[in-house]
Amino acid sequence: MPIIPVAGPSTTRGEWSQYSNEAYDYPPNIRESFTDLGRSITDKVSLLSKASSPAEAQAAFTAPPSAKPQPKTFNHAIARASLASSQLLQHSSPVGQSPEDPLASALEKYALAEEKVGEARLAQDHQIQSRFLTGWKTTMNTNIDFATKARRSVENSRLTLDATKATKRSQLQAKGLNPDDESALSEEARAEIEAKEDEFVSQVEEAQGVMKNVLDTPEPLRNLADLIAAQLEYHKKSYEILSELAPYIDQLQVDQEAQYRQSREGA
């Protein structure tokens, strides 16, 4: 009897659990890591310098950072880089020139938009963790694990049956009889093989029942619907944020091109 194969629980847990890791799309950045570490050390040194007793010194070591760590998402990283570039352009503008540098203004708006997209991604991840991962892990840890154990029981039962048949054939061959002639087997040997066959059939039927229960339960589809809903909400918000930003950037680009042409014509 055919058995529906069930993937091992580890084949999907690892991938989706990435939503529990805030930095799953965050590029390694040694400079930012050292900056965060330096800020943490500075906080500890400042607190230790004010400690007047061993108890206060111990409290300084275990105190949380004074500043909230920056979110470790790619969108937040882009936002920080864009804002830093905008500020650099503003500060490097020649004296007397209009502070409204088009590129600086565009980068600032883009930084704000990317930060909003990053916050939307964090909201998505929170929804996926609470509404998808929790229920999905429960399903994986119960129904599918049961199905996997049932499949292994079938495999073990089949191996035992094959081993029993092989042993009986070897005994016939040792007696100089045809090993494929089942009629040459003793009543006791045939009974032993039949018992192993019955056990194998029983294990197959039990496994099919367990796997049917896995396929019939509505929980996985409900969990998957929650996953898609969270992703849809995130992409919808990202689209709205960038759709609002795009016309502003386009207009800046058109205005700058017009000013450039006017300056060229006047020269």
C-alpha cells in the first residue's frame, strides 16, 4: 500500500523561523557594530564613574543601554545612510547658496520613507510570529511528527518482514531446497512470515490514518492564510509609502532639469 511521504519537520521550521530574527535581511556592517559597541562601553564607563559602592558598580554592569538600539533591518540601514548623506550635502553647501539642495531634500524624504517601510516590516514580522509561527510550530511538533513516526514504523516493519523472508529462504537453501518455493516452508515458518505480513499491513493502515488526519486538519491552511495576510499588509503599506514619495522625487528631478537648462541657456 502506498504511503504519502511526509517531509521532515526541520525542512520548514528553519526557514520560517527567520521571521523571529530581526536582522534576517540586514547586511553585516562592522562599522555600525563597533559604533554600537562603543556606545555601550561609554554608557558603562559613565555609570561606573558615578558608582560609590560595590552594589552600584554591579548595577552599572547589568544596566540596560541608555539609548534604544537601532533596528537591524535593511530598510532602516538604508534610511540611516540616506539621512547621513542628506545632512552631509546640506553642511557642505557653499555659503550663501540656498539650503534647499534638491538631492539633499530627496535623500531626506527617502530616508523617512525607508524608515516607515522598515517599521512596516517589523510589524509584519511580529504578526507572523504571533499568528503564524506559533500555530505552525504546534502543528509541526504534533501531527507531522506523529506522521513521521508512523512512516518510520512502516519502514521498520517492512525491513523486519524482508529479513524474516530472507532468513527462511537461506534455511531452505541450506537444506538443498529451492529458496523461492514457499510450499517447502514449514508450518511454523509460514506462520511467522504471515504474522510479519499482518504486522506490516497494520502499520501501513495506521500510518495512512495518521497522515490523513494531517492532511484533513484545517490548522495549517489557517496559519498559512495568516502568513499571507501579514505579508500582504506589509507590501501594501510599502507600496503606499513609496507611491506617495515617488511624485515628490519626480517633481524635484523635473524642476532641477529645468533649472539646469535655464542655467545652460543663460551661459
